[in-house]
Amino acid sequence: MKNPNSYFEQRDNNNIERLREIIPTMPDYVEDYFLSIQTRTTPLTRLNYACDLRIFFDFLAERKYKKNVKEISLADLDFLTAKDVERFLDYLSYYKRDGKIYKCKENAKERKLCSVRAFLKFMFKSDMISSNIAEKVDSVKLHEKPILYLENHEVNELLDTTLSGDGLSSRQKSWHNITKTRDNAIISVFLGTGIRISELVGINVEDIDFEQNAIKITRKGGNQQIVYFPREVNEALNDYLDWLEVYTTEHEDFAAKITDREALFLSMQGTRITVRAVENLVKKYAKIISPLKKITPHKLRSTFGTGLYRDTHDIYIVADVLGHKDINTTKKHYAATSEEMRKDVAKTVKLKKDE
């Protein structure tokens, strides 16, 4: 049975609450769509769809119908054309909401187009509109980007910098003296397992088996999986837990602030560390050792995946370890690595063999 107070359970509850705030701001028939997909999607997925559709309806209200979003009727929706959807994609290049300016790049545009397509497809299949005009809209052209990852010497430098603090500002060093063991454990887990940032943040102390060098994590979609880590990660985690025990004993004020005693990684406020905090600490250290690369937790995941593929030459193992449901996702992201490997193979081929 799931712990009702677990990180992921609470995250789902928060997303459901946000959904219940956003959906009523759109026309009533939109709720039918979300009811139809609730059994096959996660609350986070539905929340993303809702945010995308709200932007779409804002566009229609402002640019096409000149009326309040709630007043857009099924009859209005039936007058949509493919050109309107194309204009929406253009609108996403630069638009304002709640006094803020947003600019969507090609990947964000494609995701929002997918959200609109899925919604209009449902409306058509449910006989609420007479045609599915989204089928006539071409997908956004996505340019392939090279995999950004750390080379071996950069990985070594990152781990060294995490512990030494070399290159940090005076203010950063004052905090680093306290958090370096935790930060090193976090970066070691990323580099040693390739897990996602949400998976790392959701780890509880009881999810770790130091005898088997294993962690039970919750993947996207809510499925649980066991991932294994190398000896260096074992040492980094044990160092962190030893430090935490000592620090908690010596600082009663910190011990009193702890609100989630199940969480593995804690903030200095005593709460489970947040996704934003982990993103910031990775950026802080990575910027020192590789200022020209924009290294994020996901790039550390790419570093792990690239290294695993080079070592195993097996795309299926990489897909399984990274938790990719679709092997094509793995192939897409590691195509550049495959190209490098094919070039290396060509260098070893000799036409004239030694006798």
C-alpha cells in the first residue's frame, strides 16, 4: 500500500488541486475531455495539457472571437480552421500572460500542438464538432540537437569541485562548508545512476539498500523500479547520512525544523529538497568546471547514458536502465554517439592485413 503522505502522492494531490483551478476557467465542455483521459494519464500530464489548452483558449478569445474564454461555444469551435491553429503556433513565438512575456521554442510549440490535437480529436470523435482541422496542421520542424554531456575529465573535476568548493564565491563557500557532503551525494547519484531529477528528489532513506547497492525509485507514470549504483555512490551516500546524523545531533534547531523525516535529501530548512534547489546546485558547480556548457541534472543523465552506451554498445540496456518506455526515444537521443562509434570502427578496419 502506498504511503498517503509520500512525496509522489502529495505531488499528485497538488497537481489535481491545480487542475481543479484551471479547468473551470475554460468552457464547460473542456471538462468532458479531461474526464475521458483521467484513467490513462497522470495528474502531471493532465496539468500540462490544461495549461497548454488554457493558452490556446486565451489566444482564441483574444485574436479570433474577441470574447471571454468561458463564452467560446461549441459553435465557435466548429468554425476553427487549420490556419487558426497555425496562427496559434506563430502567436506562441511571443505572447504575454499575467503581465509576463513568454517565448516558446520549437519543442514547446510542438508539445502545445500535440495538446491541441488531442483535444480537438476528442471533440470530433465525440460529435461535438464536425471536423478535426488539427489533422491538417503540419508538425513543428524540430532540429536535432547534439547530446550535451560531460567528458570523463569534466566529471572528475565536477566531483572534486563539489567537495573542495574551489571557484565558489565567499558567500557560496559559507554554505558550501555545510552542504558539500549532501551536494556531492546528489551529484554522485545523478552520475552513477542516470535517474531523473524528480526521481532523485522523491527518494526516501528506506528506499536505499546499501548491501545490494540499490535504490527503489518512482519512474514517470508512477511505476517503481530498482536501479543499481557503483561503489563511489555507496560511499558518497554513506558519508552524507553520517554527516546528517552528526549535524542533526549537534544542531537542535535544525533537527526541530525537519518536516519530512522519510526524505533522503533535505534542504537546510529541514524540508525535502526541491527540484529547483537541485537544479541550482548542479548549475552552481557545473558552471565552474565547464562555463561554456549549460549543464543541468538532465545533462548529467545524458552523461551517464552516453557512457553506458559507449561501454555496452547495447541500446536496449541503456533504454532499460534509463527507464525509457520507447526504445526510439533512446535511439533518438544517442544517435550522435552511434555515429561516433561507427567512425571509430572505420578507423580500425585495414584493407591490407598483416600476415
